[in-house]
Amino acid sequence: GIKTPPPRTRSIRKHELKDWLLSFVKQAAPHPKYYDKDSNTYPAYSEPNHPNFWKLKPKIRETQRDYILFLLLTGKRRGESGQITWDDLNWENKELPTLSLQPEITKKGRIDIIAMSDVVAAMLDYRKQRPNKHEKWVFENVNKTGHLVNPNKSLHKISNYEDESLSIGIPDSKYNDKNRKIISPHDLRRTVRNTGGNVGYSNYEMKDLLGHQQGDTTEGYYVERNYERQAKQRDHIENNILGGLKWWILVFWYDCDVSLLDKMFQQEDVRPKLGKLEKFKVDQSQLGHPQSPFRPD
């Protein structure tokens, strides 16, 4: 007689996403080259034409930053993402790098091969080139004794933040054991699902991207995966989640070419796609009272 609880639907909504991302980049550490050893801080970037979001002393360290961003852009489960090893990365095809989640860590017990999006590929390549990387884990814990398990403390900092220009609080987000309001790792997974649905991808396509079990045996076992198409889909979703911050993150977190910042404020001109608007086929003389001052003539 116990009723089944309603499914959880919490995600970062479209109107919340911009402020949530701004809170994220303000508190996360940028690339180490911006670190000043004399003052033990991250001073402001010297180029005035490009925004500088980070604080002098960021509260979210590099690995936590990358782990949260990985969850936000791939929609993979927290347990799966934390156990990725360097052996799981495949760079043989540089145009289409992939990441393999091994059967022992996936929920469905089968290997899950992911085509990397632009930012995910840059992130994993950067982490692989670090001189202080962990010998096994891509996302190591702070003591380097194993893989990262839970990013809740950092997610709490992002979801509840206030400074002179930004105030963010998620009133109905999940509570953890210390009564702190946060967006959970699984909420990031639902954010990817909702974003993909909103830009037009079907349930089957989103199941494939998120690694859900397919209901159709024929589709699940006999339809060959198209990783090139999956990479384009992931880039499309990534662009809709990050917006212009995608280029900022590539430059200031992963040391990509600074010319990418020129794309940050570019907006696509959609007017040619709209076509000509037809005029209202209404007799203008019939609009309004004859003595009204608001008559069109």
C-alpha cells in the first residue's frame, strides 16, 4: 500500500543556467600560468578587452572544477565518471577522440564508448599533460590516494554564492546531510537530458548519449553506433549549455589559442532564416472606433 515516490526532476533550468555558470567560473581556479607565487593568488588578467571572472583566491580547485564540468557536459553518472582511468582515453583518431567507460563501472554492465565534445577533449588532454597527474585516475582525490568520489562541497559553493555583481541561491535544490542547498551530480545529468530534448534530440538519441539501457533489443545490439554523429550532438548540447563561456573556458582553463575569445561575443544572425513576414490581411479601416485617437490612419 506504499505509494511509489514521484520521480526526481530537478535540473538547472534554462533561466538559472547563466548565473549558475557565472558562479562556477568566478569560484574555480583558472590555468596555473595565471598563478602568482609571490602573492599566492590569481591576479586579474591584463588584457582589458577580455573578461576576467576568477577571484584572487578561488575556492574550487582544478580537479573538482574539471570533474563538475565533465558531469555537466556529458551527463554521465557520478560513480562512472570518477573511476575513469588514463587507459580509457583513445587518442588514435585525433579528429574523433573517444572515452570508454568499462563494464565493471557502468550501471548497465556493458562498455560505454563516448565521443568527446570540444571542451571535454581539451579538458582530458590538458589533464593528461599535467606534470603532477595521478598515475591511474583522471579525476584523483585531494590526497591522491584514489579517485574523486563526491563533489557536493564544490556544488554547494556554486549553487549558493553572492558577490557585488551576482547573487544565486537554488531554493528547491537537494539537501545534503548538513542541510545545505545544492544542485546534485544527478541534477547535472538531468540538465544534459533536458537541454538535448529542448534542442530537438529524440528520446532514443538522448538514451544513447546518457548511456541508458535501450528498450528495443534490435536497436541495443545490432545498430552500429555512429561516433561522428554523436560527437556533433555532444558539441551541439555543449554549445547550448555553455554559450559564449565555452570559448572563455577553453582559453583560461585549458590554455587553448587566445583567438578563440573572438567567438565569445559572436551571435548568429537568424534574420535570413526567418523569411519575410506576411502583412496582416485585415481591413485597416475596420480597426478601432471611428473617433478613436489610436486608429492606424
